[in-house]
Amino acid sequence: MESYSTQQRLIYSYAILEVMQFLDKKELYRIQILEKYFYDKLIPNCIKEMKSWNQQACYIAFEKSQFFYFLDRNTLKWDQKKVNLVTKKGKIQTSFRFDEMWAKVLQIQDEIYFIGGNLYFHYSSKQCYRLNLKNQMMHEITSLSKQRYGHGLCHLGQYIYATGGVDNYSIYLDHCERYDLLNNTWEDIPKFDCPIFSHSLISVRKRYLYSFGGMYEKPEAYKYQERLMRLDTHKIGRVECNWEYFAFPSEFQQGCQYQVYQMPQLSQNGQIQEYIIFGGVGLQNNVLNRVSIFSENLKVIQDSKFSSSSEKLKIIDRFYYNQAISLDRNVVLEEYENELKKNDIKTQDIGHQLIGAMGRFAFHVIDLDNQKIIIGDKSKGYVNHLSQRQDDNDDEEDFIEYYD
């Protein structure tokens, strides 16, 4: 038998997974019997170790719409595509429209997941979808065990993690759970020590979940400090597994809806991991333009610190979706040639590691090499874009008003 590399086996496994969605239960059972070891051992191990593909766009979906929208990293243009839904019973629904507002969205390989959301302002949703970018078919997947919106969402290994958020009638949640990509199931994980929503959740070093910012039931308790919550996913299932909590002094009051991005390189001889944190909403519901740096001490996390940057966002903004994409330098230079000249930013002064962050009011370009905000493009904020789109499609129901 020919010896395959792990990468080759992984590629073939994805081909099988593509086929599986079209097989009936009897055919699926035969495959599982023939390849029991393959499915039980090899695929899970490969998925745990694989790296996520670079996100190709920022994605969003809205109530009453039959489209999903995306800001493409290669063109820096908004686009939309209609989706057809495959229900849990296997029926294709061509007239599908999203019921949910504010569903959290993330990309894993060539699939987009829409998790939870808000219904009619007063209710939260358990609904979850998986959209295949190749065939534009969307599948209903197992629902959340707890309805939620304004939750933290991230991907790590074979799981999607959903934490906190808001239940029906704006009741804050401390409940946390994770979705198994292989088994299509949700399971509870350790809950927070107090309810929280609109926090920014990221995965770190293939092991940890970090939560930054957020709104608590008693927000005054976190004035002039930033609270970091950390969970070691390797300990899930053990008795001693719980979230850890760290409070760091800050010259600002803690906000929510931050954009958080982990810097790609370590600093100070590999001892410090930096995160750039910007925008958000303050305790008085004021939208922020501030930029902060969290310098994590990898040996003693208690010695980590938050520091404010002299940089500011060009346009104040909030980042409910916490989505950022890597950008091609040449695409940025071409798209924003005039604006860069207007701001007296020379080409040679722009680094090569650029990211774009999708905000409510603008699209922001950040130069990671120099830790500078170089562009704030109001035309590409999703509210402005969708408002313009609605003006061109008067026959569609009004769903933009919720964001104005």
C-alpha cells in the first residue's frame, strides 16, 4: 500500500467529507465500518493540528435577507451571494431568509458558520448554520444549547467556542459551550464567574481561550482596569478546569466590542506576546477611537500589562464581529493611493504586514509592523454599505434601521 503523508491524508479526508453530505444513512454506515480507524483516529488528530486558512473576507448576515455579505480581501469591495438552505431533514429551501440579527460569524477552511443571534430585539436564537463557500449551500447544524447573541465566538482545533452573551429579554449569560466540528454536537464547558456580553474571544497558542473587554452586570467594578479571562482547553473535562481571571491597571474604563488582534511575532527575546486592541464601546455607550497594546508576559502572566498607544482610529468605531483579515500590501496601496497621499503617508513608510478590520462605521487598515492605523474607510463600514445597497433595492424589506 502506498504511504501517504499526513497532509495528503487530510486532503483526501476533506474530499470524503464533501461526499458524505450526499449519502444516505446506510451508505454512511458502510463507510464508517470500512474506515473506522480513519474516522476515529486520523481525521480528529489531523483537525486538531491543522492551521486555519487565512480568512478570505469579512462576513456578515442580516435579518430578513436572503444573502450573506462579504468584504473581499483581494478586491476590498463588498459583495453578496444568495444562499439556498438544506434543512435538517435534507430538503432544499430556495426561498430562505435569515431570521436572526447579529449572528456571530467565523470562517473555518472553506466554510462559514453563523452562530446564534437576536430575534425581534427581545429574544435570542439557538440557530446555527454552516455555509459551504464552494457550492453556496447552507446547512442547518445542531442548535446551541442556550440561545444567545452578543456572545464571544472563536475556533480552536476541532471546536467552535461560544461564551456568555445575552439571553431573552437582555439577561446576561455566564454559560459557555463548544461545538464539535466532527460530531455536530454542542457540549457545556466551564462557565464564567459572572454574566458578560459583547466580549472579544480569541484562541491563543492552540490551547487557550482569551476573553478581552465586555459588559458586566456591575460594570462599575471594572473602572480603570482591564479584565482578562483565560481558559486552558487542554483541561476541559477535568475537575480542576475553570476560567482564570486577571485584572490589569488601565488609564481607561473597560469597554466592550473591542477588535483584538494577536501580533504575529514575539518580542523581547520571545518572552512577550503582544496584542493590539482598538475601538469599542465605553460604559456610557460612547464609541471609542483608542488603541491599546496588551503585552503578555509568557512566563508570569500577572506581570503582563495594558498600555495606551498614541495612535487613534481615524474614525471612532465598534467591532461587534471582531473580524480581521490579512491584506495584500499592493492591494492597499492601489485602493487607497489618494488617501495615503492626502494623509502624507509615504509608500516606503508602510510595513508589509497589514490587516483590515470590519467595523460598524468604517473599514480600518492597520500596519502591524509599525503599529499604526493608516486608513479609516467610512464607505466600507457595513452600516454605510448596506444602507447604500438598500437604497438601490427599494423592494426589499427594511432591516438596516436597527443599525442606525
